[in-house]
Amino acid sequence: DTEVTQTPKHLVMGMTNKKSLKCEQHMGHRAMYWYKQKAKKPPELMFVYSYEKLSINESVPSRFSPECPNSSLLNLHLHALQPEDSALYLCASSQDGSSYNEQFFGPGTRLTVL
Amino acid sequence: QQQVKQSPQSLIVQKGGISIINCAYENTAFDYFPWYQQFPGKGPALLIAIRPDVSEKKEGRFTISFNKSAKQFSLHIMDSQPGDSATYFCAASRSGTYKYIFGTGTRLKVLA
């Protein structure tokens, strides 16, 4: 299985809602990533988990809260988001960070914040 | 020094033509250079990648050329097809790190 899956595909939420994005991979990868992508822009790194520990937080606002329950799963908990947080949220995974870092991306969750 | 400059921003090519996208970097510590293809509403898909110990890598119609001294690398799409119409991102990374530095992207349109 060489796939990264993400659910849901689309999400619409109000600014007071709490929601979660889910990502799963079964490639045995030990590094998992959350990216945010705005239209016509490259993906922007948010968080990196390595061996289920948060390794990188790119100064992301606390209304985004990542969680890595196990080596195959990655969640992104959302709370009190702003309309400018509307974007495509991408999950990716890689073997780990110790060598050439081939990252595999999921299809993304299209998030709209009203 | 962390930037990767990508050009052109957009490209229109006739079917059967050659599409060429260029990227330049500054940080000589980078040692992995992937190209990603992204269709609208989808996640980026790894197309082809190169390491600095080779000057060219070919996979089917896609070729990366790498010029270490000039700190430049490029993607060539031979016999371009309408199905190649997508946004292409180059990136650079250093082994032992998790971060990709992405280029700004090139929107390719191949006319039928």
C-alpha cells in the first residue's frame, strides 16, 4: 500500500466549531506531516511528527492542534478557526528524516471556514 | 539562501512539444531535488527526483537535468500531452531534515 488517505475530502465549519482532520498511511513511514496550501501557492509546512513525537511546529497558531495517536495515524484538531484558514490541508509521510526524504502526499481536505 | 526560484510562472505548450521548467537554489547543502505534479483539487504527486551526484535522470517522458555548479535544475517534459496540464512544483531538501523548500510553481497548459 503506497497511499496516504485523508478524511474528510471537504469540510465546512463555522468559526466556533471544533472539527478534526484525519490522515492515515500504511507504508511503515515514521515521519508524518501537515501542510496548508492556498490557491496557486506551494504547500506550506505546519507540523512534522517523527516517530510519533512532534518534531517541528512552524509557529502555527494554537487553534490548530496536531495529534499522532500511532505511527499510522495523524490528526489535526481545529478550533475557533478564522475565514483566512480556509485552504487545502495536505498530509504527507516519509520513511523518516534520516536520509533522502521522499514525501508522499495525500489528496487533501478542502476546508472552508465561514 | 533558503529560497528556490522557479520559472516560468505559467507555460503554454502545443501537444507534442517540449515543456521546460527551471529552478535555481542558493543553499549548497541541499542534496535532494524532487518535482511534484499537482492537478486541481488534488494533492501533489511525486513525479521524479534527483540527487547531486548525477547530472540527468530520465523516467519515461520526464527528465531532470541538474547543474551543480550553476545551482540549477530543470524538468523537461517531452511529447507534452493535454493530460500533463497541471501545476508543477520543484523542491529542495537536505538529507537528515524534514523540510522541503518549494518553488513557487508553474502552471502548465498543453493545448490539444
